[in-house]
Amino acid sequence: MRIIKSAVQDLIDAPVVEVEASFTKGMPSFTIVGMVNTSITSKDRVKSALLINNFKFPPLKITINLSPSDLNKKGTHFDLSIALQIALFNEEKIDFMDYFYFGELSLDGTIKDTNYIFAIVLSLSKKGLLKKVLVCRQSAEKLINIPNIEVYVVESLNSAIEFVKSNEKEKYLYKKKQINYKEIDIITPPNKYLI
């Protein structure tokens, strides 16, 4: 079973959450389990993002599990991981590797930043648990100043799928903008009041 790594903000800690998926024979359905916080409505956003981008749900019983299930999972940043599990269910050679995936999905599949992502990534990086992360550009602009991590950028669900399939992931690497400084000469005018 393939696992996508995400995490949740829990007070001052950020426990790792494993996003798992099973596709079994039975009445076609889509269920997310392991969400203690019932305010999370990932299911509807994920379904809309997939359908609008022409992904067909397999005629199977789809179960997404966010493990461990006893954690209170606040936030909408699990959307991307859930959608990737479904969109790539038929791809046998896919490996999500050592990346963490964070992002809320809009109904059209655009990936958005959330209030939790920066704190989660900072906590995971301090513990040495996170070295590579995939997020949207807005998140990347905040995360780029965290030392010793690599930040990769995608803007939509489709580009996230391309990233996972790609053998050239370095082209998605976010680089800090270089500020070009120009030296100027400051001429101090003579002070006529000096004696």
C-alpha cells in the first residue's frame, strides 16, 4: 500500500499523518476515515477537483485513511494528498518517496496555502523529519526561509500529478529570489558653516 506523508498541527507539535488508500470491489463509494475533526470537508473539494479535471472515479469502494486516527486533524491541507491517492490509483510505478505534500484544493483543482502549513513544516524540519515538501507558490514563499529543506512548487492538481510522475523533479524546485544590489556613490556636499 502506497503512503503519502502529511502532518497535522497539534498544540506545539506536528505529528506525521500517513494518507493511505484502498480500492476494493463493492458498491462504488468514496469514504474518508481517521478524521476526528468532522469540520473537514475534504471529500467534496477533492471530488469536485478530480471531476472538473476529467479524472474518472474508479467503479470501486474507495477508502482513504488518515493514520493515526486518534489525532484531531484540523485543517484543509490534506486535500492534495487525498486527491493524489485517487488520481494515481492505477499507476503501479508511482513512488511518493520522501516528500511531504500539503495544500488545500479549490473546486477547480487549484492548490491553495493554509494557515497551518508554515507551522507544521517548521516543526517537522526542526525535528529532522522533513527534508522535501511539495506545496503551492504562496506556501513556498513562506517556507523558503526555513533552513535545510527543499521546497517544490506546483499550482494545480494536474501539475502535482505531473510532479509525482516526473523523473526531473528538480525543475519544480523553488529558488529564493536573488536581490541585485547596485552600489551608489553618495557625495557629501561641503558644509559652508564649518570654520
